[in-house]
Amino acid sequence: EIVMTQSPATLSVSPGERATLSCRASQSVSSNFAWYQQKPGQAPRLLIYETSTRATGIPARFSGSGSGTEFTLTISSLQSEDFAVYYCQQYNNWPLTFGQGTRLEIK
Amino acid sequence: EVQLVESGGGLAQPGGSLRLSCAASGFTFSSYAMGWVRQAPGKGLEWVSSIVGDGGNTYCADSVKGRFTISRDNSKNALSLQMNSLRAEDTAVYYCVKSGGAIMVRGVIVSYFYYMDVWGKGTTVTVSS
């Protein structure tokens, strides 16, 4: 099983600043990697797939990068609606696995 | 509008059974792999099971293997999860998910992308005596 490790567990950032979230895979997942956002009481929402492709309707301030085992989600200028929990996921191998999540909170 | 609506959650006793259903609309259901993802109270996301577009292949997590069965009825745009021998640790919100797409060669699907681009609102399963 590929273990996905997200860091940090909690990130405190002020609105308008940049946020950088990381995810490491225990073995290469090629570019078969996605990011999700989840707000309290809501289902997760796909942000990024294939490492760097924004899903439909996702603002340009969200960008993904990386390859192999190291991946990054960058939010260029945080808006109030961006404070949430973010999960990474690999879909290169079975079983599909998620990271444990990074909580992005207002500083 | 692409939509997934789950139903069938509720309270079950340990060792009992439940059947979850997911009604899909707004897309060509048979062209996409589908699946279930769960989230225990206060915890992260856990993939449970997936099924390819024609139902010919299924995949499931070791934690539910032999107890849960995923199936689909493409004539009804419906996905199901039969859950048997339920345990307290199966308590979670269960989300129906649509997978992102497929790789086609000469009009034939050869593989799928298993990121999850559409999520239902979820249905809650509680296993307790």
C-alpha cells in the first residue's frame, strides 16, 4: 500500500498570503495524483488532478506541482473561503489512498 | 447537472447488514468507473471500493474485503454497496463518487482515472448495539 503523508498537519496563514501544502508518497505514483478540499459538514471537492490540472470551476489561485513522490498545492492569495481541510490522493496503484489531511486555518 | 444522491444509511447492529444506493444523473453513467469513499467521525477520507464502467471489474479495500460488495445497474444509473458483517469501525459517512475519466483506444476503454471528480452529499452509517 502506498502511504501518503501530508505536511504540515495544520497551517496558519493570513488572508491574502500564499499557502503551500505538501504531500509525500511512499513510492512513486507518477502523475496520478489529486488534491481535494473539504469544508465542515460538506463533501470533499476535487481541486487538482493529474498533479497540476485544475478541475472545472476551480480558481486560478490554486495550483499543483510535483512528480513521483513529492507534490505541492499552492494557493497564491488566500481568500476567506479557502480555509478548510485539504487531502491528497494517489490513484496510481490499488488500494487508492489518501493523505491524513492538512487543516488550513486563519492566522 | 451532474448529481449523485446516496440513500440507505442508518443504524445497524454489529454483525448486521445494510445496503447503500447511489442514484446518478447528468452524465453517461456506464462510461465511468464509480466508487465509495467513507469518512469516520472526525477522521480523514478512506477509499472503500470501486467498479469499472461495465461492472466487469471491482476493487475494494482490505478493511472491507469479503464483507462489502459493490455493484452497479447501468440500465438504472444506479450504484450499490452491500455491507455485511458490519463492525463498529464501519461507522462513517459514506460518499458515492464518480471517477474522473477513461483512456480509450480505438473507441474501447482500456483504463480509468480513479480520481474522484463528483461526490454525493453522503449517507451516514452507524454500527452500534
